[in-house]
Amino acid sequence: MDAADGLMARVEGYRQALVEAQRTLVGIPALGPTNGGQGELAKARVVQGWLEELGLDIQRVDAPDPRVEDGIRPNLVATAPGGDDAARWVLSHLDVVPPGPREEWDSDPWTLRVEGERLYGRGTLDDHAGLLASLFGLRAVLEEGLTPAGRAGLVVVSDEETGSAYGLEHVLETRPDLFTPRDLIVVPDGGDPEGLMIEVAEKSILWLRVEVTGRQVHGSTPDKGVNALYAAARMMVATREMYQRFSLQDPLYHPPMSTFEPTKKEAGVPNVNTIPGRDVFYLDCRVLPQIRLEEVEAALNERFSQIAREQGAQVRISRVQYLPAPPPTPPQAPVVTALARAIQKVRGRPAYPGGVGGGTVAACFRQRGLPAAVWSTWPDTPHVPNEYCELGALVNDTKVFALFFAGL
Ligand SMILES: [Zn+2]
């Protein structure tokens, strides 16, 4: 049996331990204050205990936050010494999103429910799966008596779900010395159900608020007013024209084109018999990095203004979110090839680089010139009721991280 087979066999022995670790984590709700919670400290203490058991060197890079009782948002940086290769990091997060209405869950979201191969509970996938796969992956390397290829690091942060200011952003701002552009950085916080896509790029994000003003009158006399809802509806329909106007496709991304979608709608008049004088809706645009966001804004502005003029209404567009895409991680970057090699060994199928619609925490790394890849086996269950993680996938991902740290 070679070293890779030995590592994978060792990980097989962690199945029950992985389930028990999930049970522990699910039982500690870690909601940030923006989501009405008291933060991540209780969960961080448990995880720190596990990291200490592995004999890792642990540094705390906590962010002060007076909104939580303990006053801090914990961030853990745990490392093991390794060989001469570049350092290998895996970043995961402690916080989870609120479970939403209890009646939409088949069982208590804060109690692990095991049904066959599926582990149900809030956070089991996002991001306990990434946290545990990386932690148990490194554990396998150390218990096999192997030396990691380069320094091996586990970064476990707070505040991923509500902006990262108290999490990864804080770590990168206060400890810029931790990472170098030579390092291999993986973020297991997204991916595809087969665990084959290595996400290296993302689109720019543009969220716009569109406020249409007309003139409110009685429902029986539309001729005396200006129907803002009708004007807004025309604008929403016209938004689809942007798919032709910005029709560039790039096969690296899924989907390959930029997207322009009306999403949120503020409540208008509460009664049927009033012609509304004001309407507010929002657009979520995910734009290929080759296209400048200003061009998209200008095109929407021009088209909406034209419609407003035709309807005798006014329109005001304002930015809600404006995030030009960070430079992509090159598809040939060492982090991608190292991951792809490990995935091929575990899954027996080739992995491929890809781009997504944007908004991953890896952007914090990429904006600083640190090539990060997002990868994990990821069914479409994060942020929904009955979130689950497949035990088999978790075991496989653990094997991939074991091979990744070992450099096999
Ligand atoms: Zn996440």
C-alpha cells in the first residue's frame, strides 16, 4: 500500500468521528449579530480544542465586536510545520445562516438527524463539511506520521455569512504576513454536487435599486395620474434586453453569460383602487469581468430613462452592491493542479476549473493577489430548510484534503 492509499484508508476510519463532530457543531448555533445571534465564540472554543488535540500551533486573530456579549468574533489560525513546498491553507467558517421558519424543517435544525447517508441540520454543509474535511484531512496526515508537503494551515473564521468584515477581512488586514502569493489556498465553501469543479473566477456583482415616481390618483381616473407600477413593469421587462446588449460568453463560467435579473420588489399601494405614484424594485446583475460595470449601469440608465419619459414618470437608479470581480486565479495555478491531482486520485475522474456568479469569500484573497480556489462537494442545500451533508461526500472530501496537505 503506498502513502496515498494508506492516507485514504485512515480517513475511512473517521466515519463515525465525523458524524459525532457534526453532532457537536450542529448543537452550537453560531449566528452573527446581524442575524440576531451572539456570534461564534462557543463554537470556536470547541474547534480550538480539536486543533489543540492535533498539536497544531494556534493563533487567535479575533475581531472586536461590541454587538456580541463576549465582545469578540473569533478567528483561528492553526498550523503544522511541513516540508519545503509552498504553504497549504484551507479556510472554513464558523457562522451559519438562520434556519428560517421551524415548520419548514422536518426536524430541529440545531439537532443532528442522521438518515442513511445524510446528515441533516443547520450548518452540516455550510460550512461544517469544509471545516471537518480539512481538519480530519490534516489529522490523517499527522496520524500517518507523514510530513505535510509545505506548512499546513487551517484558518477558521467568523462572519462569512454577513460580510466577512469581522472574519477573513479582519485576518487579512491585521495579519498580512500570514499568506504569500506562493501559497496554495483552498476555500471549501461552494462547489458542485460531483465535487469536480474547482472555482477559480467569479463575475462582478452589481445590485441596483430602481425608484420610479409617477403621480398617484384614484383607480378610476388613470388618465389624471402617472402609473409608476406600469412604468416599473416595462423597465423590468426591458431589463432582459441587456442579455442581447451584453451578449459576450465565456465558457469558463457557469452560466457562461452575464445575467441581469429583477429580484426584490418593495410593497406598493395596499389597496386595489389606487393608481400607484411610486414603485421600487431591485436588479441583481452578475457580469463577466471583461465588461465594465459602469457600461451596464449606463445602458440600464439610458433604457429606463427612455421608458420613464414615454410614461411621463421619473426614474432614479442607485447602487446597493458594487463589486468588480477580483482577478481570477489562473486555471494552471499550483493550488488548482494540486487539488485536481488529489481529486483524480479520490474520485477517479478529472476535475476542471470554472467560474461562478460571484460572492464567495475567496474574493478577499484574490483582491490581495493571493490565488485561492473554491472547492468542495456541494449539493444545493446551503441556506435552505433541511440542509444536509452526504457522509460519503464528506469522507471523500476529507481524503482529498489529506492528499492535498501531504502533497500526494
Ligand atoms: Zn459558507
